Amino acid sequence: MASKVTELTTYKAYLAGEWKASSSGETIAIKSPYLRETIGLVQAVTRNEVDEAITAAHEAQKSWAKLSLSERGAYLEKWADELTKNNEEIATAIMQEVGKGYSDAKKEVVRTADLIRYTVQEALHMHGESLRGDGFPGGSQKKLGIVQRVPLGVVLAISPFNYPVNLSASKIAPALMAGNGVIFKPATQGSISGIKMIEALSRTGLPKGILSLTTGRGSVIGDYLVEHKGINMITFTGGSDTGHHLSKQSAMIPMVLELGGKDPAIVCDDADLDVTVKSIMNGAFSYSGQRCTAIKRVLVNEKVADELVARLKAEVEKLKVGSPADDSTIVPLISDKAADTVQGLIDDALAKNATLVTGNKREKNLIYPTLLDHVSQAMDVAWIEPFGPVLPVIRVSSDEEAIEIANKSQYGLQASIFTQDIDRALAVARQVEAGTVQVNGRTERGPDHFPFLGVKASGMGVQGIHNSLISMSRQKVTVLNLK
Ligand code: NAP
Ligand code: G3H
């Protein structure tokens, strides 16, 4: 385990270009999920401060949008450099605050710097188009349409705990490159990492007011932000229930929602089990399964089920369990409540006669990796997203049955299909309701320039660098009527 935290910092919020303590006088204590002690305090910003931040963002956005793309890009390039330079400090904050393994936390920071640099390049290389008027019946060559992309105004970016830096920057970078102002509301458990990331951005000399960081509980300031008339677009990543709530609260503004998942790994009877086992292990258990794209159920053909389960068992029992400071794969979950939810799913499955292959051991919020076989559709773990290290195996007799069970889920983020027959893979991929289908690989968001989306309760709109730039801008058409 890492050593105890000795210095307790009270972090300021970044409001309209100034690092400030909130006038509320209230702070929120952030407790580390594995140190189980308070590691810092963040500001609970007030509604008035939210108003001021949004007003400042609108004011600053007018000049920001007039800067050339290269000028805006230069700030972001410096931001990426600052993140790289301070990788270890930021990774330590991520590790302590959300309990992510130190190496993975460092990879998150590097991935973020890469994402920012790619976003700048993508924005520099996106061009408008011109349309000929005579392309439509009765039209004339004297009419020329010029289509450009312009900013939306002020974007509200709300991020989840599990990638407190990467899933925040993947909203902020395209919003800024597209010429918008930004109000960033991090997950409360994730705020310190978010603050460190914004400290790096503020060191670039970013114009005052263009971005504010409003820390505070979603349950307290969330609705106020979402319903605010000064917000012109919302980009949100988090749970499906929260996303659904947000979509009801906001009115007449564009939204991108990246939500929960129950990604299936469909294993056919001709699958290469070496590839399958490696992909499922990595997909299901990294960061204790606290990834939206984690493999959250296995739908395996009964002909290969015994062998698959035996091989998974051997690998699960080798997983390193413990502290993120030791780069354990299985780490304490984000909260005791999260661990209660996972334990409840295991208990329900066992009470309904699932087979416990290995696991079902708990120490406070540390849940040992658990593999359940003979899971039936009557069990909650077949349908509910655990966000923890429990993997249910459902045996099926055909690809059709696997597809039917895959599609019965309310979710549709990603799915994996394992087979050595490409025609069979494509046939299954065509029928599975998901934003992305991975053939012979684990479910995952990257590479970050690919479109990333969920269908059904897994989301609305598309992320990925190019698509984020599109969704954070709109088309503006100027028509030349020539003599
Ligand atoms: P969450 O509880 O839904 O929180 C997400 C964000 O929403 C946090 O910043 C939270 O703030 C905020 N929030 C809560 N209530 C709000 C309200 N009424 N108005 C505005 N904002 C509000 O999710 P989480 O526990 O952080 O993350 C886990 C979930 O996110 C899982 O379901 C996972 O699958 C999903 N996720 C999806 C993706 C994806 O790309 N599809 C990626 C990562 C995670 P507070 O922290 O202050 O409550
Ligand atoms: O948790 C949700 C993230 O979007 C997953 O990203 O597939 O790179 O772990 P990842």
C-alpha cells in the first residue's frame, strides 16, 4: 500500500480565470478509495459563481472565436506539453483519488496529451465545403453556397470518475478548438485530478474566462448547470440514469451522452481460445472492471464453454489484487456503496443457483475477481452493469441465441465476437445492437480518433476526436448570389 497522505490541501476552483475559494465557505472532502482517508478538499461552488463563470465564458468566447485556429491550437499544444511535463504528479493524483493503478494513471495522462495534439491537428485539417446552386433542378450556377463550421457558444462538459483526466480533456479540447467557451464540471471523486489538469491548462496563459472549473456535487449544482440558459451544448459521460435525467432537464440544446454498458463477449464454437481468453481477461478485469467498455458478460457456445471457463478460472486466479500503488489489476472500488452493489449481484446470482467458479471474497470495498458460470436470464447479474470485477458466463446453444440475449439488454455500447470465420463474425456484427463491434478483440474506446458511441441506454450522439469537433460546432451557410 502507498504511504499515508500527510499534507491536506484545500484546492481552489478556477472561476472566470482566477483560482478562488468559493464564497459558499463550503468544501467537499475527497476520500481515497484505497487509502480510506481524506486526501484533499475541493470547493462547493455556488449558483452565483456558476452564473459569473458562464457570463465570463460568453464574454471571452467572442475574442476566442476570432483567434485563428493555429493560435487556439498553440494554447492546446502547450497544454499537452504541460501535462506531459507533470505526468507523475497528475498520475499520482489520479491514483490516489480514484484508485487507478499507477502505470495506468500515467498512461491516461500520456493518452490525454496525445488526444489533445491530435485534436489540434484534426481541427486544423477540417475544411468547409462549397455547393453549386445548379445541382438542384431549376438551380443556377450563379448561386454558390459556402458552408463553414462555427462555434456553438458555451459548452458544459461533465465527466465521470473513472477517467478523470482523459474523459474531461476529450470534451474540453474539441470544445476549445471549435471556438467555444467551456464550463467544466468534473465528477466530485475526480475533482482533484481535474484541478491538476486545469492548472496545467491555466499555465499556458489561456485567455481569462474562456474556461471555468466548477467543482461541486452533481446533486447540488448539476441541475442548475444543465438547465442554465447560458449553456449552448452539453457533453456528458456517466451513468445511464444520470444521462437520462439530464436529457429531461435540458431544453432545446444539443447534447452528447456517453453512458453505461453491458458489453457482451460472444464466443463461438470455433473461436481461438488463446486470443479469446486474453481479450476477455483484459477486457473484463482491468481497473477492477470500472470501465464503461468493460466486458460485462460472456455468451459462450456450450461446445467450448467448459474449456473457456476452466481457462478463465486459471487466469482470474493469477490476477494481482491489492493496491493501485503496486499496479494491482484488482483494486478497491470507488466507494463502499459501489462494492455493496457488486456484492449484491453476486449474492443474487448464487441464491439463484449460479456456479461460483472463483472469487466472492470481500474486504471492505475490495472485491476479489469473481467468475460465475451457468448464469441464467433470471439473475440480475445477467442485465445490470456492475462496474466491478464480476464476470457472468451465460451458456448458449447457437449464435442466434447469443445475439438474442445480447440484444435483450437495455444497453448497446460495444460487443466482442470471437470466431475464426470472418463471414460468421460479420453476420453476428450486423445483428448485434451496439455502437461498435470488435472482432477477435476486447471492447474498448480507443484508438481515440475512431467514432465512439452507444445506442439504446448507452448514449446519444458520437464522440471520438473528429465527431466531437463536429458536435461542438454547427454549420453556417453563406450563399453568394452572383450577377
Ligand atoms: P455518474 O454518477 O452518472 O456521474 C457522472 C457525472 O455526472 C459526475 O460528474 C456527477 O457529479 C455528475 N452528475 C450527477 N448528477 C448530476 C445532475 N443532476 N446534473 C448534472 N450532473 C450530474 O457516473 P460515474 O459514477 O461518475 O461513472 C460511472 C458510470 O459512467 C458508469 O455507468 C459507466 O458505464 C459510465 N461511463 C460511461 C462512459 C462512456 O463513454 N460510455 C465512460 C465512463 C463512464 P458528482 O460526481 O458530483 O455526482
Ligand atoms: O469508461 C469508459 C471509457 O470510455 C472507456 O475507455 O475503453 O479506453 O478503457 P477505454
